[in-house]
Amino acid sequence: MAVPQVRTAAGTEVAGAEGAVAYGRDDVCVVADRAWMSANMLAVPSSIQELASASYAGLLAVPDPASTSVGRAFVQAASSQVGQGLGAFATSLSPRVGASTGETLAQWSAADRVTASYWSSLAGAPASTPSAGLYPLVVAPASLASAALTNTGAESYGAPVAPTCIARTLYAAGVPSGGALSDGAASLIAWLQGGAAQRALAEAGAAAPLDSGAGEGTRASWASQGSGREADETTADPQSVAAAVSAWGAR
């Protein structure tokens, strides 16, 4: 049987990693606890700048941008919107900064609503589902929303805040330039790109499919409500990101 030829979708190429193949999206966003917001008569923030206003300051938990990709992605998104004022913005934000993504998400006020399987996928996550945390806003992968559905499964406790999102493409590991995938690896990646696998990922809420239409009516649709508006963090200029993280740390 012929081994399928695999290549990444147009527009998802990564410089220096030509063999990397995109298979989905899981953008990084501020995710709001809708129930907490409603109970406290507070609207979901409408911009990244509003997070630092008196109404929302101190309500956000952020994974450390110096040690986590999720935190770095948020700082990149913030930097693109507030520019040279990033340090002052971070000070006004007064966030709780966690050592890992899992530890940070455990501080979310809807943490007790998140599925056990989602916790098991996070670095630094607690061994069991935690109690509700103290922070109604958390920087997280948008897929958090699809892992925090209500008992009916028709709504999510989490609402990705669209203006805060930064696009994040998920890739299957590639091979060095000039190398070759094994037959099994090539077949697996080709399968991940196919319609059946894309739909399965969307139904599980693990990732939003590259073809947004394949996610309609699935758990992934909760995550895609806050689609990334900034340049994909996966292909960002490393020096620019490092400068943003440095400015954030100087707050």
C-alpha cells in the first residue's frame, strides 16, 4: 500500500521546521467564568485593555510567561495591543501568576467544573479535580471552554474573550529538512488531517479543526467562539516575544 504524502496546510508553515504538519487549533485566550460574572453582576470584559480597569484588576490568573508557552502567548497578544505600555499594563492588571498552566487553571473559579481528562493533559495540574478557585478570569487554551460544560452539555461555564485571543496552531512532530517520516508516522499524520479525525478531535473538544466547518455542533465550537485575532504565536519572532516577556517581568 502506498504511503501517503503529508504536508502542512498553506499558511501554517514553520521556518526551520519544514516537516511540522498542522492538524488543529487551540488558541490562547482569557477565559471567563460566566456563572461567576453573572452572580457578581459583572459583564465579560470586552477588550484586553479592560482587564486592567478597576472593575477587573486582580481577577485574572496567568501562567508564568517566563516558563510556560500559554503565558508567553498571552503576553505576546497583550504586547501587540498595548505596545510600549506593557509593563504599566501588567502592573495595573495585578494578576496572580502561576508556575505552570495546570497550577494556574486550578485557581479558576470554575475549576471544579472541568473534566478529569482535561486536568490529566496539563503540566503541573493537581492530581484530582480541584475545588473552585478564587479567580473568575484565567489565561488558558480555548479548549478549556469545551472541558467545562454544564450538566446538560448545551452550555459552557467558560467564555473565551475574543479580543484577548491569540491564534495557536497545533502541529504533529516533523522531521529535519531532508529527512523522512516512517511509514507509520506518515499514515498517522495523514489520518489526523482527514475529515474523520478532524471531526473526532472537534467532538472531543481536544482541538478546533483546521476546517472550521468541521467543528460545527461539536464541543470544539465552544473553544472557537474566541478565535485568535493576532498573528499565530507559533510562528512569532522569538526576539519580539522575548522582549515582551522581559517588559512584562519588569512590572
